[in-house]
Amino acid sequence: MLLVFIMAALKFVQAINRGKKMIHKITKALDCVLNFKSVSAHCDVPCGIYDPSTMQVAALTVIRFMDQIAELDGKELTLADQAKLVRLVSEKEIHAEKVKHEVRIMWGDYFKAAQFEACPGTNELVHNIMLTGSKCKQGINRDDSLALLALVNEFASSFWKTKGVETFTATCPYPPAQDVVYPKLG
Amino acid sequence: MILFRRISGNSMHPTLCDGDYIIAHNYFFKKLSIGDIVIVDHAIYGEIIKRVSHIDDADNLWLVGDGVDTLSTQKMGAIPRSALAARILWHIKGKA
């Protein structure tokens, strides 16, 4: 008896759902003729464009600036050298901050339950990028900048995995000539 | 007046999804309440559909989206009553 009742209830729900779909189809057909005005359920970030290459380039830039800062070590700095040093330090910090900004956006906006499930270590990885990015802002230790690039590459691998895109590693064809994870597109 | 509108965007997801339809009206016999879904003519964003999050002492509406990618309440700012276009009456879902 209970089974019959449950079956009847399920059929009733299915009938309602069919009815709802039918109403939507009718409304859509009317829309084709009457062209209803659309109302915007406006999104803050409607573009859906995410790519880790921006933060990879920023991480490479941090390494490059650390190298250029190191070249000034031990020199008696002229006024021009001092101006260059100030600029290098400032840009190094801007690019380290850019890495932190980009990873925050991708982690916060792009990664949802499905992506976290596919890449279970993402939260810890992103936290490490934030910490290492800060170290790169604070100091001029080249190893920190290399560690930042390694973490960012790991994040890029995870990102492309969520997109179902294979990756490969190659040395970037410009200074600081470090290994970078690229997507196999096309 | 009764308005038919097609939903564009997902800022009201999961309540309203892109491609859904709504029927709205602008007969405000019933007092507007917190939680009502309304259409407003926003000075910057045009005609948008959002949920009323609160009504301030100056009788301005403050709106919020149900989705994660919505414009923030602060970005939309205080909405004067004169910008209120309609309140949702019926929702026709695209995917049951």
C-alpha cells in the first residue's frame, strides 16, 4: 500500500515537472515572437576568463628583478644605480603582490566544489603561494622567488587539470630562463 | 502593469537562472518586505533583478544577489523608491 502511494506521489511530481517544462517551452516560444525584454541578474565577474599565465609571468618577473638587484651587490652605487635599485625593489614587490592577487581571484572565484574535489591540495597550495609571495616582497632571497615560481607552476598544473587540458614543462625563452608549466592547446 | 522578463546572468543563482522567465507587477498594494525579489532601474547597471536586503531610514532599498558572483550591495548602493520597477510575481524555471 505504501509502495503504491510512493509511486503515485513520484508520478505526480514528474507530472508537475513536465508541466513546468512545458510552461517554460511555451514562454520561450512566445519570447521568440514577442521578444521579451531581458532583466539583468548582473554578475560582478561575468567574463569567466581565468588563466594562470599572468601569475607565472609575474613570478618570473620577481626572479628577474632579484637577479638584477643582486648584480648591484658590492658596487659603489652612483645616483643612477640608486635610482635603478629603488625601481627594481619597488617593481619586485608589485609583481610579488600581483601573484598574490591573481591566485586569490582564481582560488576565490574560479575554484568551486568540483575543482577542489579534482585538486584536493589547492587550499594549502594557495596559502603557500600567499606566504612565499610575501617573503618575496620582504626580501631579496632568490631561492624564495624560485620557490614562488615552483608553487605557481603547481597551481597552473592544477588549473589546467580542472579544464581537462594537458600540460608540459619548458624553459621560458627569455631571462630568467626558468621552467614553466604551459598548456597543450591545439 | 504586468511585465514579462527573461533572466540574463546568474547573479541570482540558484533562485533564478540564466534563461528563466519571470512575471512581475508594479502594483505595490502590499508593503515591500525584506527578502522580496524586485526589478529596479539602476542608474549605472540598468534594469536589474535583485533581492531586497534592507530598507534604510530614508526609505532607500539596499539590494543583494543570491549568487556568489553578484554585484555587491555596496556597489549597487542605495536605491531610491522611484527606481523600483516591479516585484516578482511568478517564476518560470528553465530547468526543473
